[in-house]
Amino acid sequence: MGFDTVDGGETPPSELVGAAVQRREDPHLISGDAEYTDDIKYPGECHLALLGSQYAHAEINGIDVSGAEAVEGVIAAITWEDIEASDAPGYLRVDDPAGSAESDSETGAEAPEHPLLADGKVTFQGQPVAAVVAQDRYTAHDAVDAIDVDYDRLDTVIDPIEAMSGDAPTLHDISPNNVAFSWDTGDEEAAERAIETADTVVEVDLEINRVSPTAMEPRTAVARYRASDDELAVEMSTQNPHQVQADLAKTLGIPDHRIRVRPPDVGGGFGAKLFPYTGHLLAGWAAMEFDRPVKWVAPRTEDFQSMIHARHHIVTARAAVDDGTLRGFYADTTVPVGGYLAPGGSGVPTNLGVMANGQYDIEAPYVRTTGAFTNTAPLSAYRGAGRPEATYFIERLVDAVARDLDMDPAAFRRQNFIQPEQFPFETGLGRTYDSGEYDKTLTKALDLIDYEAFRERQARAREEGRYLGLGLSCYVEACGVGPGMMETGIVHVRPSGRVIVKTGTAEIGTGHRTGYTQIVANELDVEFDDIEVLEGDTSQVDEGHGTAGSRAMPVAGGALKRSAEKVRGKARQIAAYQLEVAEADLEFEDGEFFVTGVPDRSMTLREVAQVAYSGTDDLPDGVEPGLDATTYFDPSNYTFPFGTHVAVVEVDPGSGEIEFDRYVAVDDVGTQINPKLVEGQIHGGVAQGIGQALLEEAIYDDNGNLLTGSLQDYAMPKAEHLPDIEWTSTVTESPHNPLGVKGVGEAGAIGAPPAVVNAVIDALEPFGVEAIDMPLTPEKIWKTINESA
């Protein structure tokens, strides 16, 4: 049976790549059959609850757990001393086998050890201090409230620049002046020379707001230990099961081959679920310690306090411009990395630097990034993981330069674009772009918006006392990390002809099962419904690097395509032997091998599979039984999707309210396995980008108290806040994987924020407003207008 496309027709398997077929995941999810981690229940299951620090910075003089232990139904109350007394090393992401300090992958900086439960000191509010295991979750949370912690409060520091001033309290003795790392990229001397000799120097100061990743499903895990086999099984909401397996092994001190990690249905990840947190690891520890299944489900407020935050940068930059050409820039950005460096190290904060030149041919770019320890939650990956910050920086910068030069912002961008013939293009900041035709997406977007007509409409509206604005965002991002982050692709054809597909990524709602099925069905010419996809289970796939950086289709998809090609090649060998012809004399069509010119002499793939498992007597010499293949695909470079987003808004200066007039997105993500999936990812990303631009901000007071610790205080976008998104695309293939795909999971969240902010600043030009930082709340807009006036 074929699979219905959006127009109701039938798509042959050999034409599935590029077809907008419906997501095969959806019936399972919308019918109530989905199984999230908290849906899983085991006999004898008990529950874990964590006590987070009420203070952002304090010494711990003592912890009295007797009150918790006295609560009926409590199995144990746990402190760092209990973990120390066990055989487990007990630290988050311990890269050194001896359990010493973590080595930062990007900068070489040495990060302080991060214990599962506080070891005498806390450095951010919500940091886990103690825990309770009880018969049910309500008892566990009640008992946590009965734990008495004797704190000696210390001074706090929230501002990263103040943290490094020398007058601020020291968070970690290993890090003088609270400097977590200092890193740069580009040619500093060349950037300074460009600025010294430039016709025009434009200065820009901006702050990118701190946001809280807020997936539908909070962090959660259920762990079981079987002592007879010394095996630990953990089912959890994660994007990267193999990394969790490795972290459990290191943290708990057991071999990784004795740990199984399986993600059931996952209600969103967005980068924040790439690595395990205390609750995940401590559930495993407790399951081993008490020989019972242990479940941990983080309350939403706990997620806000102790899950990673993202995005926050404070940037100052000078741009050198000669005759309308952006020659170089010198940018200095400071990042509050939190009370501890997140397991991802400095990789996310420094991504602003490596992608800071955007779509532009800039001779002398330079970025210095400094990470400062602050009494806030650790900062790490959220949809885009540094590329939204880079795009926001460069697109705000080019708009400011165009305004200073009194140039049209679209014309200025065109004058400075990297040209198609320049690819592969070395940026000077550590990346080599694969391919691109940047003017195509800009032109298409401006045509859709009718740019010249809009400018005329804008002028008329201003005469009427109405303030329209148009903002451009020409982004480029890096996806499909490579080399050095391979992915497994396994294709196994059973004797029945059904196909089992396995890979090490994790499905987090993005439609992998549909996309992988299309790739393999397209290659083997088998029916869509005859393919089963198994993903992320460490017992099924030995190696994998999870779902992050839009790597699924470029890397895992590339691995699966190559494995399917190998399977088809072996099937051709077997068919040729059975049909007594040379392989070159066989053609393959509609899932069948047939002799050229003699179509009646043929074998279906299913018939070949039956032969492949029947024994060596029916196979050519040197061909082993079976019909399967495994590929470990490690791309030679990243892929670099790009596009242009245009926001048109109207701002009411009397109230500060913003209303969308239009939103147009033109994206180039290379080959599109399924345009329906691509458009869905763009819509979801744009929603999150608009949320950051207009509403979202994680705010601390001077004492390190998180003021936005619930959904009553943290403003998430609702349907009423979002415009209709007009989407189209261009296609520029990537040479770095066999499918030519580039990845799409983060594009919308990258393109949207600068488009919206640039549109608002454009609308407020008559009031002299030249800069405003996110989130663009009505109050902030109103104050900015009045202060400028």
C-alpha cells in the first residue's frame, strides 16, 4: 500500500524523497497511545524528589534529614555524604576517569567539579542539596520540605561583568576573578587595522536576553537495577541516550555495557535535554542502592530553576566600513555561564564567535568571548545553540551600519553577501561554508513582501500617524556537526521482506521516523509501511550521538542511505547469481531485479531476502548469509543552511503594543526529504524566536532569586501572539553528505528574533530609536519612545 501525499495521490516508494507525505508518528501521538516516561510504571516503583537550594550562594554548615526520615513512607533521605560513602564517583559529566575536574572542550579551561548533591556549598538557586526516596511522589515531596539545611549566606553576583571585576565574591577557588574561560577567534590585529583605517566606524552595544527552554514534558527518568546481572536500565526523556549511558557509567562507576538507556516518547527537548541532570543520575544511583525501580519527575518550577538557561550575551562591537563595504569588526562578548559550567562546556557560548560573520564576506572579523561564573543557572544549548546569538549580533550590526550610512538595509546586505562562486568559503572565524546562493532567498522574500510597495505604504502610514516597520534577517547556521561526531545507520531486510532501520539519534517530536522511512524506502523501493524505525535505544544501537544541531537527516540520514545502498548492492549480487547473469545485466525497478530485455526473468527484493537467509549454497562465493548493512557516517564538515526572514509590524506609540502585519520566511535547507516536515520545523522555530523577541526573559534579582520561576511569571508565546507564517524555499545542496541535505530544526528560531527587532526599530525611526533589546514588551517600547523623544 502506498502512502497518501498532501494532495491525496499515491507516491511510489522510489519517489518518496522530496514527497510531502504525512507524518507517520502522528496517529500514535494524537490518539492517546503515546508513552512518555511518566506513563511507565513498574511493580515496587518508588519516587525521587530533590531539595533545591533556597539561596543562590551559601556555605552549608549542616543538613538534618531526620525530619524527612520520620515521614511515613520514606525509604531514604540522601545527602552528598551518602553518595561519597558509596562506590560512585558522583559528579556530573566527569570526563577524567579519576573523577577530577572536567576539561573544557573548546577553551582548555578547567571547570570546577559539579557534585550530584551540593558538597558544602551552593552557587545557584535550585542547585540540588539533598534528596528523598519514598513510596510515592507526594510523600517524597512532602518529606523534602522536612529537611533542615543550615545555610551561611554569601554575597551574590548576577552581572557577568561585575563578577570579573575583582570586587565580587569568588564562586570557585579554581577560577580567579570568576573567569570560566577566555577565548577568541579571527585576526585581532587585522580587525584593529581595519577599524583604524576605515572611512566609517559604527559602534553597537546589545544584550541578548536570558531564556528558559520550556519543553512540553519536564525532565524525567525511571531507573531499574537487576543485581543478579549487575545491569541498570534507565528510561528517560532525552535527546542523546548514548551520552547519558556514558555519563551514567562515569558518574556511578559501572561499565557502560551494563547500562541500557531507552527514550520512550519525548515531549520536546530543544537542546536542554542533551545531557543528564542530577535527577536522572541519582535515580540510577538510588535504583542500585535500594534495589527498586526509582522514578524522578521534575516539577515545572524545578525545571525553571535547575535546568539550563540559554542565550544570554552582553556584546560590544565596532564595525569598519569603507564605501558601503563591511571590512571588519571587533566584537567583545561576555557570557554569564552560571554557578557551574554546563556539561557542554564553552561550546555553546563560543558559537557566537565562530558564526558571527553571517552571510557576509568580511575580511577582518574578530570576536573575543569571556565566560564568567555567576550565581545563576548554568547556560547551555537551546534550539540553535549559539547560532541564534550569532545571527542576532550580525543582523543587528548590519542594520545599524546601513542606518548610519543612510543605505537601504537590503541593498547593504546585497553589497556584502558572499557570492556563489566563492564557495567553499573560509570565514576567518573557524568555519568553511559549504554552498550558498544568498541573494536568491533575499530576492524571493522581498518579492513576496513587495518591498518597494511596502516602503511607499510605510511613508503614507507615517503621514497618518501610524508606524509600520520592516525587519530583515539573513541568517546562516551550522548543522550536522562533522568531522568527529559520526552516526550509526543500520538497514536490515528480514526474510519476510520487511525492513528494520536503526540509528543512534533520538526522536523528540521532529518526524525522524517519517524522514528515515522515506530515505530507505526510496533506495530499496519497498513500501512505506513495510519499514520499521528503531531509534536511540542503546541496547539496539551500540554507538550514537543523539539529536542535536539538526544532525538527524544530514548525518543519520546519510548513514542510512549508504547502508541501504550497500543492501541493494548485495541483493543485486545474489539476484545475479540466482538468475545466472552478470550484475551489469540486471535492472532494478518497483522493488524487483530483472534481466535487461527479459523482464520475466526477475526476483523481488523479498525473494532475494529469502535466499539470503537460506544458506551459503544459494549464494555467490564470498557472500555471507543475511541482507543487512551498517554504516558509521562521519561527515567531512558541517552543513550550512541559510535563508531570509522578513517581519512587518505596526507599533502603537501610545501603548507600546506590536502587531504583526506579515511574516515571510524563505529558507534553504538543501535537499528536502519531506517539505511538510521542513515547513513544520520552520513554523515551530519561528514561534520560539518570536517568543524570545517579544515575551520571554529569565530574570534574577540582586540576591540571585529567580523571579520568573513558573509559567505564571515566565511569558510563553500563545497562538494569539503569532502571525501567519508565509513560507517558501530555495534548494542549494550540501556536498558533505550523500543526500545533499543541510538540516532545518533550528532555522526558525535563528532567523526570527533579529527580523522582529529590526522591524520594530524601523517602525520607530521617526522617534529617533536606534536600538532596543529583547524582549520587546509594550512597557519597554513605550519607555524607549518617550525617552528618545
